[in-house]
Amino acid sequence: MSDRFIRELESQGILACCEYLPKSVLKIIKIIDSLDDHKLAAMIFTLYGTDFFHTENNLKSFISNLPKDKALSLHSSISSCDAGDCTNPWDSLNNTPAKTIINHLNNYYFNKPVIQPHTKNEYLEKELSVEPNYLLYPYQLSAYFETKALIIDQVDRAILHIPTGGGKTRIGMHIVCEYLKNNQSIVFWIADTKELCDQAFDEFQRAWRFLGNRKISMLDFYGNNPSDLTDIKNDTLVVASVHKINKWLNKGNNTTKDIIHFSSRIGLTVFDEAHKILAPTYQRIVTYLTSAGTESSLLGLSATPGRDTFNIHKNQAFADFFHANKITLTTPDSSPIAYLQSRDYLSKPTFHQINYNEGEPISPQELRNLTSGMDFSSRTLKRLGEDAKRNLKIIECIQSAEEDNSVIVFAPSVDSATAIFAYLKLLKYKVTLVTSKSNAINREASISGYLNGEYNIIVNYGVLTTGFDAPKTNVCVIGRPTTSISLYSQMVGRAMRGKKSGGTETCQIYTLVDNNLGFNDAEIAFTYFDRYFD
């Protein structure tokens, strides 16, 4: 590859070759009597290699030292004109862009391919598209801009109403990143479970790597993490659990003055699963975090923006709390869920209502509680979980699913979940168990095993309604009765990730209904509270 180049340097002679070498090298050469043209040329190649022509002085000297015939040949190959038309090829070459000459010399002497320059028309004819690494789908963009206008531009309160699986966390993270990019203050992201906090903590790291503009601190203020809010600095995102914040507020050494001073530096608070926000404990936290600052915004996230299925006054109070600002999807279809399903963002569900009327009748008092807005009591759920026939009914639903499906089961109690798991395990199903009594290590192992395909059935109680993302889940068996639209929507949503969200085209939803009480329709669950924001 270098022979032609070395021969060319040899032909230029010792004096010409000396022009290409630094003075320090020339001093050494002078004491070497045996150095001839070839050795000198080889030394030049050893020093510069194929980058020889990229040194400006080397390029000019090389052109000046070319014999006329070779200078004419080089000029002709570059300009595509007849060599006889040029009387002074050296001047013409010196007026030619260096990149063009280097390109041809590298090709001739070192066999480097000629890189053809693009013409203006070639650039115009090409369509260039760049996809971001943390994108929003088209249907999410209008919700993002509307949220930004209320939360960041106007400093207000709003509830972001997106179906489970529709990306409310991702839109929320875009809002948080946009706020932090332009404000040096503290942002809180609040959730009520460790799973939701873990999800938010991981999601912000992914988002900020692509959307951020500087280094940001993060604080995991939830679970057993030994963190504290003392001396927290600006430029920090705090992911916090309701329980831990409430515990911090109750600390004896935190005076009201200290708390207010701290809260005055909080510019934005995001509350996940915001339909719970009117509960007294939650209200206290929100009041402290959002009322002390001169400019503080509150963004709620929820798939079901209401407080109570039957209580009109509570639902209206919830809407008023967010200043009746509800942001939802703007779609050409009348139903956002139907729109997302038709475009494969959400899976298309088939609902199977399994009536069960063989158990012990619900007491008149329980019935009054249910119809007045209360959900099934823990005592009732425990009793249902001890009903062997009812548990077998749930197992029948699981068995009706094909073997290659991924199934999530919501049991009514720990005892029920354990019984269902043990029976399926006995029958050699690939099944695992997660309950509120599972220790952290076993819980992580079970969830990981389900996600990587080691198990295709996960039976749970009290854990996986939120903060659990397993897109390939395509069968949901709901054996836990509820009159809560929010809870039902969360359970159904575990199986409704569409193909564009890494999920499936269709899914099966089995709902065991006791005495015909409860919900079994995701469409109704999503639109139920709309009237309170009109």
C-alpha cells in the first residue's frame, strides 16, 4: 500500500524529503552517513503514515515538488479538463480545495476510496428523519402541551387523565424534565407504593438522560431507604412515598416553620394515583408541599379521576381540588380507549363475566355499605378467600387460558392466592406467587421470573395492581371483587398493553362477580367521572 508513495518521495530527492521532516528528526539524520533516498522516504512514511497529506505544509510541499507531467495528471483527474489546457498546474492545484486534493492523493497512493461530494440536489431529494430516544406518541403530544400550559406556564393544578397503559407516567416525566430544565428548585413525585416509587425513580433516570440539560440530584425517599429531607438542595427530584413523608412531617424536631421553609423551595409536585388525594393523610401532605411556595404547581395522574363510585359530593370535591382542570386524550374517535385499541397502543379485550352465587350471601349491612360507596371489607374478602369452590372457579378461569399465554391473577386474600398457587403448582403449571406478605427477595424473584418467561402465571394479592409493567400479559383473572372503578381499571390495565407498547393485540379478562356486584367494563371505568369536570 505504501510502496508507490515511498517511490514518489524517492524520486523527489533528499532535499525535497527534508522539507517533510521536523528539525529534531533532521538533526539525527545529519549524523547518519548511510541514510539514502529510500531510507529517508521510508522514515517519512513511518512518521506520518497515510495521514501524510493531512498536514498542510506537507501537502503544499508535495504539490510544489511534483514534476509537471504528474502535476498536470493530478489536476486533470480533479478538474476533469484536458491536461493541455493548463499551463501552470501547480498554481491551479494550490487554488483547489485541500479536501479535494487529499481525497485523490489518498486514493492514488494509499488506495483509500474516493468520497464523492454530494450535490445540492442530492441533499434536497433525501428525506431525513430522526427519532428521539424518549419519545411521546402522537396521541400523547396534545395532552403534554395542554399539561405544560397549565402546570408550567400558568402554575396551576390539573389532573392528567390517561387510560392505564396509555403512558401517563411518560407524559408526567416529560413535564418534570421540562420544568427542571428551566427551574432550579425541588420537584416531588409522590406515590403510595414501593412499586410505583421504584417505577418513577427508574423512569426519571431514563428520561433525564435524553431530555435533561445539566446534572440533577435524585433522592429515593420511600421504603427502607435511609434517606432524609434535611439540607436537601435545589436541582433535586425527590421520589417519595406517602407513608414516609407523613412520618417525616410527624418528627418532633421538625417545626412548622422548618417545614414551611423547606416547602417554599418546591416548585412542582406530581401525585401518582391521584384519585386518593382527598384522604386526610394525603391532603395534609399536599397542603404542606404546595401551599408554602410562592409559585407551586400540582399535577395529578390517574386513569380514573374521581374519589368515589357512588358519592357525588366527594367526586365534585375532587374535581374542585384540581380547579376542574382535567387533561385527557384528544382523539378523532368518541372514545380514547377505542382509539388506542384501533391503533394497537392498547390491547383489544374480550370480557368474560363469571357469576358466582354459591357462596355465603352478603349481609344486609355489607350490602348497605357497598351501595353507599364503600368497597368490600377485608373481613368479606377473607371470607371469600376461604371459599374452596370459589377458588376452584378462579382456577377454572386460569386453566381455560392456552398454555402459551401470560396470566396475572388477582385473588381476594392471601389465603386464596396461596391456595390457588399451591393447586396449580401441584398440577405442574409454571406458576409463581406474590402477596403482601412476601418478603422483598422472594417478591423480586417471582416478578423477575414472570417477566423473563420462567413462569407464565403469577398469582397475587395486594401487590401488583400498580407499578407493575409486564407488557406480554394477555390474560387477567380478577377474583378480587370491587366496587371501585379505579381499582378495577388498574387490574384490567395489567393485560391491556398493545403491540406498539410491547404488548399484545388482544387480551382476555375474566371477572368473577359475586351476587352481580362490581364492574366488568374498562370503557365505563374510564369515562365514569367525566361529568364532574364539565
